Amino acid sequence: MPNSKKKEPSSASKLIKGLEGVVAAQTSLSDVDGENGRLLFRGIPIGELVEKSHFEEVAYLLWYGKLPTGPELETFKDTLKAQRTLSKEAMAILKLLPTTTHPMSALRTMCSLMGSLDPRAHIVNPEESQRKAYHLTGVFPTIIAAFFRLRSGKEPVVPDMNLSHAANFLYMLNGEKPTPEMEKALDAYLILLADHGLNASTFAARVTTGTLSNLYSAVTSAVGTLSGELHGAANQYAMEMVLEIGSADRAEAYVNKLLDEKKKVMGFGHRIYKTRDPRAEAFREIAKDLCVKAGKTSWLEIAGVVEKVMMDRKKIPCNVDFFSAPVLYVLGFPPDFFTTVFAASRVAGWSAHIIEQQLDNRLIRPLAEYVGPQDAYYIPAEDRK
Ligand SMILES: CC(C)(COP(=O)(O)OP(=O)(O)OC[C@H]1O[C@@H](n2cnc3c(N)ncnc32)[C@H](O)[C@@H]1OP(=O)(O)O)[C@@H](O)C(=O)NCCC(=O)NCCS
């Protein structure tokens, strides 16, 4: 029997599971202040951006490090709009995907496809990455909305170049122009989710970029990473939970049962924010307004009970996914599309991180502590038992 001799790691290479508390990059994009429950984009509080800005301006802020002047913003918006149309080849491939494909798998596949259709995909430098960032940020809503419509047996809607990024997204999804409240709600969501320090999907994008791979590969890695339920898919499961609960009088027993069974309640908890998620707070009123206007107050009542039980029993506050779930649902997205909307926002942050990584790159290559056998030997096939 081979020996299992465990080597002591040196203090410099101590195992930290989940890399919790480990600083693995420097960034000037967003400051995630878990202690005080604050989030800043380039120094500006997220609540101020939701109130006064819009997604296009926030993407500019993340990419260029400052708020744009009027002409800079107009050029930025036009460049982004120019990417809205999905090419004939890409649309043909999207139509080939089985309707059973999870929307996040469809988005990951199409993101990778964008790389194979771009003859300059392999060129890796910050300028080229910036061009590709416009492309993916501009086209993601078109891919998502087109896949939704195809899956529902409807024709994709041609983008409207007169609408904002958020309004056009809803227009392509629902086939009709959104109300100002709907546009504001989606725009707020897109702002709030645009960046968030070194979260798992951003880390994946930076690891891929660190090898000098291109932006399409890095964003494809990020989309795949976002699709897990401990990260981006929590919004889908949070909504499915609210729908399954059905009415406020069933909520307390439902959550208690989950907690008794030591299960996670989706849309609660955060690795960094332990007191409050500022994104959830910034979204709470928007969610309330939209649900009330849509006559979906029962969801708010359910949410209120779930939140109370989580605070009373676990002292765990809700995260951004909890209140964004009913908002996305009212806007017309089915729950399994929620994470794609998250990706349509976070692609701005991923792109900014990719460029930041390229400007000061070092291959990201941590160590693994080997805990397997040391003294094994090869046994010929005929002697194996
Ligand atoms: C986000 C998350 C992965 C962060 O987790 P983390 O920092 O690794 O914390 P842990 O998973 O170790 O949880 C610490 C404790 O809180 C509990 N906890 C954390 N989130 C919980 C949740 N959503 N529901 C119930 N209990 C939860 C854990 O069970 C654990 O309790 P214990 O110490 O009694 O075992 C975790 O809160 C989670 O799984 N949340 C649900 C998924 C979600 O909403 N993700 C979106 C994040 S924006």
C-alpha cells in the first residue's frame, strides 16, 4: 500500500480554502467594502450611480476611468449600438441550439462563437480588447433576447437604434417598447451588477487573460463561472423559491424547513458583505415600486417573510439577487434567463478587468498542496488486483 506522507506547507504557502481573504490582484475599478456595506465604482457610491446615471455612462466610467463629457458619451453610445445586430451566421447557429439548452449555456456558446467569427480574435492587446468589449457588451442583449424568442417559437426582434441599452433589451425581449419605469428598473439592475471586485467570474476572466488568451476566451470562462448557483444563478433559484412558496402564509414554514435541513436559502448571504449588501438596498425600493405597479404585491409579502426569518434565525441579510429576482420576472424574463441578464451587465466589468490585467500582467498560477501518496510504483496490468 503506498504511503500517504503529508508534507507541512511553509507559512508562505499555507492553504486557504476558497482563497478567502487572499488579495490576488490590484484594481481601480470597484471597491467592495464588506465591513461598511459599501460599493464604489471608480470612487463613486453605487447608490449615486443608480440614482443619477445610466448603464452606458457606468460602462464608460469602468472602461475609461472617468465620467464622459457629452460628446464622449454620444460617441460611446453610438459605438455600442453599432454592435447590437447579430450577424446572419451567428443567428443561424443560435437557431440550431436545442430549445432545451439552458440560456447560460446558449450565451456561453454564442460568446465563444463571437470569437470564432472575429478574424482579429487572436490579437491580444488593450486596444483590441477594448474593441472586443464593445462588441460583446453591445451584442449580449441581442443574443439573450433572440434565444428567448426562438425558444418561445417567436421571431427575434430587430434592435431599435433609437432606444437606450436597457430599453432596447426589453424591446427585443417583449416585442414592445417598455414603460419608463421598466426601463429604469432594468437600467438600475445593469448598473448595480456591472462590477464587483474579484468575484469568482471576474477572477476566472483574469486567470484566462493572465495566460495571454484573448477577451472572447476570458469572457467565455467568466460566463461559465457565473452560471453556478453560488454565484450568478442564485437569482434564478431565489425566484423559483418565491414562486414555489406561492403565498406569504406559507413562507415561514418553507424557510424554516430549508434551514432545519441545513439547506441554503438562495438570495441570502455573501462572502464579503456580512452586514448589508448595498446593491440589495439600492434595489429594494425599485423592486417594490415595480411589483406594486404590476400588481404583484404577493411576491413582496413573501419576500418580507423570508427576509424576517433569515434575520431572526441566521442574522443573514439578503443579497442583490433576492430583490432583483421579482424585478426581472416582472420585466418579462423567465427565471432561467435571469443569470444571462446578470452577464449582460457584468460583461462591462469583466472587460474592464481583462484590460486592467493586460496592462500589468503576470501569469496567475497558485500552488496546490499535494496530499496524495509519495511512494507509489507502477503495477503491470496482469498483476493488478
Ligand atoms: C454566497 C455564499 C456562497 C457565501 O458564502 P460563504 O462566505 O462561503 O459562507 P458559508 O457558505 O461558509 O456560510 C457561513 C454560514 O452561514 C450559513 N449561510 C450562508 N448563506 C446562507 C444561506 N443563503 N442560507 C442559509 N444559510 C446560509 C451557512 O450555512 C453557514 O452556517 P454554519 O456556520 O452554521 O454552517 C453563501 O452565502 C450562499 O451560498 N448563499 C446562497 C447563494 C447566493 O445567494 N449567492 C449569491 C451571492 S451574491
